[in-house]
Amino acid sequence: MIQHLTSLPILLPMLAGVVLLLPPCGKSLPIRRIASVVFSAITLIASLALMAKVTSSGAQVYAIGNWSAPFGIVLVADPLSVLLVSLTSFLGMACALYACAGDDGKGAFFHPLLQFLLLGVNGAFLTGDMFNLFVFFEVLLIASYALLMHGGDKHNTRAALQYVIMNLVGSAVFLIALGTLYGVLGTLNMADMANKVTTLQGDDIYLAKIGGLLLLVVFALKGALLPLHLWLPNTYATAMPVVAALFAIMTKVGVYSMMRVYTLVFGEHAGELSLMAQNWLWWLAIATIFVGSIGVLASQDLRKLTANLVIVSVGTLVALVAVQSIQASAAAIYYLVHSTLVSAALFLLADLIARQRGKVSDRITAGRPVAQPLLLGGGFLIAAITVIGMPPLSGFVAKIWLLRATYETDQAIVFWPVYLLASLAVLLSLSKTGSTLFWHNTTAKTADAAEQNQVHPAQYCALAMLLIASPVMVIFAGPLTEYTLMTATELHNFANNLSVVLEGAQ
């Protein structure tokens, strides 16, 4: 079993998706709920066990069919991939638990689709092959198409159609890019591509550059980087909140792909193609932070505000990727985990607040008071402090670290003003949102209102899991920073990346 541990975060969600479609799970919603949460917990345990194995023994390479790289398809579990797989499994478990309060009954097959989405995301994080990255992208996208329509109406349909069209175009561009790179390099194994790109000469260099820049378009679309971010606010704001919370990890797949491709394949060791996307990533990231902060200020409801916060986080992450240093990458990894969890928590909070405010829903305007102001107000306060980056929660650690990581770089003169102004915009917007939602009430709370739409225990547990993660990341900041620094060092260790993949599966 130990030698197959690398494949379990992929195989377990696939098995769960199939089992949940078959009797008795397929015909009984209560059984399906229990099975989904149990499978999610098992996947999380397997992911954490894999992380422990990688931490103690180094990166693990799993050759599918026992065909070694670069001829066979390999899964690579290194510190970065197993951290993100564990994050995905944790988020999936929280969303599965939250949906058990009733959201999964608003449409068919929510839990199987959730498991298939986890399959695609975990596969994208673990694969060492570009074509399999495309395959897992398509798996998670197909599941996301159906989840967007779960319990939806015409507004969901319109937003989902835009999302589907954009991603179908992105998939076509992805295939063209892979075909171009395969024609030039003769391989799609990432480590082998990094090895061969240094030997390119003549016109092959320009063809490889075209393929690499086409990949940038694809990853910018998946990650919602300007100007390919327009699909995200409406899509996330009109999806069911539990689905939007689950989607908080999906933009990070695009950011992760940028980390891998533009650090390993087209990094500083790529000869004439070294750091070819750095300038593009940098200026697009700065523009994304700026536009996202404007969207935060202009948002008229909490879900749209949270969607724009996701855009700001994507811009921040890509800016750190463009810096191409170990400290910046380590800060990006810590910030990625923090931002994913708090964004998911805010989507769930928006849902709970909307349920208790009646027709006003989560719009940032005076309305009926919430029935549980201490619970929801306290949760919102924790999430807001985390997002703003105030002490003592994880947002403060992330903010200080990323500012420090960019302090001595040439990019600091641009990044610091833009990021700090964006932080000010987030502070102003969340302050206004919190005071409006919880203090500006048009009517007094009645006994009938207090009894309606109380937070379900499953919803409370899921929300608590996400919110508690922030103080936990501060309490264990020492081990976490050591792990992220190790992860970033491994990411930038060119020679080690090649030897692990090309020799590890022999």
C-alpha cells in the first residue's frame, strides 16, 4: 500500500464518485451524505499521510503502469503538490459537510460531482506530465460545469454559459500549445521538457516560445488573471455559495501551473527562453490586483465582494511567482493556503447571512437583522480580520512575509504601493459591509425571525473548520514557515527536480 500512496488522493475520489452513483448511495440521500463525508475524510487522511511520507523521505515518483519517465506517465508527490492536495481534500471535506444541511438536495448528484472535482484538482497537482495536466483540467471543468447549475436559475445559466464558453476556448488553446511544444521538444514530461528546452536552437526556440506563451494564456484564464478574469465575479457570485466555496481552490490550479511551468520548464535555467514570461506575469498581476480592489470597492453584495477578493489574491500570488525567488515563492505558498480557506469561509458566511436577512439577502444595504448576530457577526469579524491582514491571524503573517520577500527586489517600488492600496480598499469595503449587515437594521428582530433559518450543525462545523484554520496557521507558524521554505527551495532546485522525476521512477 505504501508504494501506491501517491495515487490514493486521485483514486479515492474517483472510487467515491462511482460508489455514490450506485445503490444504496444513489437512491438514498442520507446514505449518500454519510458516504461522501466519510470518503472525503479518508482522502484527507491519505493526503496527510502522503505529506508525512514526502517530508520524511523526500519526493515520491509513481510510474503508472511501471513505465518510467519520460516515456511513461508519472505522478510526482513533492512538498508543494502534497500541501495543495491536502488543502484541497480539507476544503472538499468542509464543503461536503456543509452541503449535508440541505444544499445537496436542490439538485441531483451534488456529492458525486464534488468527488469528481476533487479527483481533477488533486490530479492536476500531482501529475508530472503536461498532457495529463490537460486531462485533469478537463475532469475538474466537466464536474464544475454541472456543479454551477446545481440548484440554479436563469442567472446561474447565463453565468455558467459564459464560464463554459471561456473554458472551452481555453482547452482548445491548451491543446494547440501542447502540440507545439511536443513537436519541438518531443516530450510532455515536465522534467524532460526542462532538460531539453536548454538545447533548442534556431527556429525551434521561437516555436517553443509561442507554445510557452500560449500556455500563459491558458493558465491566466484558469487562474482569472487580467484580462481573462471577467468570467469569475458573476460565475462565483451566482453559483450556490457552497459551490463557490469549493471553487476557491480552482483558481489556484492555474497559479500552481504557472509556478511549475515558469519555474521549472521556462525558469532561469532555460537558456534563451529563461524567465520568458516573467514580465508578462508581473505586469498582469499588478493590473489584476488593481482591478480586483476596484471590484471590491464597487461590490454591492457579499458574494460579489468575496469573488473580487479572490481576484485580488490571484494577482498577489502571480506577482510573487513573477519575482522568482525562494522567499517570494515561500510567501506565495503560505498566502495561497490562507487565502483559499478564508475565501471559502466568506462564501459560506454570505450564504448563512443571506438566509437570515430575508429578501435583502446578502446585499450590502440596511435590512432585517440576522437571527444569530453573535455567531455570524463573530465569524464575519474573524474572516474580515484575516482577509485585511490584521494581527493576530494568518493574514497578518502572510502580509508581512510577502512584503518582506519583495522588499529588496526591484519590483518593490511597484508592488508595495499597489498591494498596500489594495489592502486599504479591502479594509474600507469590509468595514462598510460588516457595519451595514449587522448594525444598520430597518426592523427589530422578532421571535419568528429568530426561529427561522438557524445555522444547521453541519453548516456550523464546516464554517468552524475553515475559520479555525487561520489561528491554527499562526499558532503553528514556525513549522509552517519551515515547511513552505523547504517547499520553495525544492521548487527552485532545478537539478534536483530533474533527477527526482527522471531517475526516481526507474
